[in-house]
Amino acid sequence: MAKVELADIACSIARTVGIVGERWTPLILRDLFLGITRFEDLRRDLGIASNVLTDRLRTLREHEIVETRVYQDNPVRTEYILTARGRDLYPILTMLLAWGDRWLSTPDGPPLTVVHRTCDHPTDGVVVCRQCGDPITADNVTWHPGPGGHPGPGAALVGNYLTPLPDGR
């Protein structure tokens, strides 16, 4: 059986995981959000092999999640800066952090605290409806077919579990 590439699956989750789901990538993104932008600092903080970090950063650049910026001319040195596409991954990381804090923290508590600058209070990720602001949970939503969906590898049965739209689609 041929290997199915996540990028070929008609599913936004699969395509996203295909880019940022490798085990080191969320940690690289975490460090970039924290302000660690230089290759050697990222390598040292994560304890990651240089070739693995190079590969992950190359993937993030190819997908326009990070870009490089020269911070030293002689010799030329670059740092990695999150693009708008990269900054849009922040809610995903905060949700992973919130889940980990709830289910995997040590008895001492979470390893870090996120504080909202506006109100100066600790916070964590919450998914809310963009229309009414109510929290979204697995119990209060339905999934419907989208215009780009089609059955195929990685999504062969999903359509059977979607709720038809009011117009029958």
C-alpha cells in the first residue's frame, strides 16, 4: 500500500500536522514565541541535534511560518522571525499548553504561567465562538461538509459522520 502524505489529505488538520506536527516543531515554535530567535540559542535550549533543527527550520521557512533576518554582517548571521502565518499558530500552542498543564503537570504545578498583559492575570487557552463568544466544546458543535472536502485517503469515511447543512449539502 502506498504511503499517504498528510499534505494530500482533504483535511486541514492533516495538512497542518504535516507541517507543524513533528515532535520538535512545537517546541521550536514555543522558543520563537518566547523570543529565542538565533539558531545556536534554539539548539542549546532544546538540546536538539543541529541537523534536526536545520531540517525543522527549513520546513518552517518553506511554509512561510518563519523568515530569516540578518542580525550580523561579518560573518553573516541570521535569526528566525515568526511571520503572520507563524504568529497565527499561537492559539494552537496555548491550547497544547493548557491541556498539558491540566493533565500532565507535576505535583508542583505547571512549569510556566502565561499572563495576559492587558489585565495582568494568569490565563490559558480557551476556544470561543467568534460570533457569540461562548466557549466551544466537543459537546456543543456540529461538523458540516465544507466546499473543499472530498472522500479519499485519510478522509474516506469522514463524510458519513458530518451533519448535512440545512440546504442538504
